[in-house]
Amino acid sequence: MEHLLKLHIEYLPEGVYLATSDDIQGLIAQGHTIAETVEIARDVAKKLIEASSAQRI
């Protein structure tokens, strides 16, 4: 199952990108490029969704 997720990505003074989302509580991802940050955010989102689903069982 796929989910559409809005990410807020900002460039930090430390030289990295930070992604957060209002759609999934607790999603925070950091990377050196936007592409890397989005990929990490995708992995974090999957894990958070799986954890949330497991708690409902």
C-alpha cells in the first residue's frame, strides 16, 4: 500500500537538509542532499506506519 505524504524540507546552517511532516507524527529525517533526505524520510515513514499498524492489532 502506498501513501502520499507531504514533507517540509529545509536547509540547515550545519549544511544538511531536514525533513518533517505534519502527516505522520514523529517523522524527522536528515540528509546531505534533498534526494537523500527524501529517501530517508520514506524509510522512516514506512517504519512509523508499520509500528502504528502493529499497535492496533
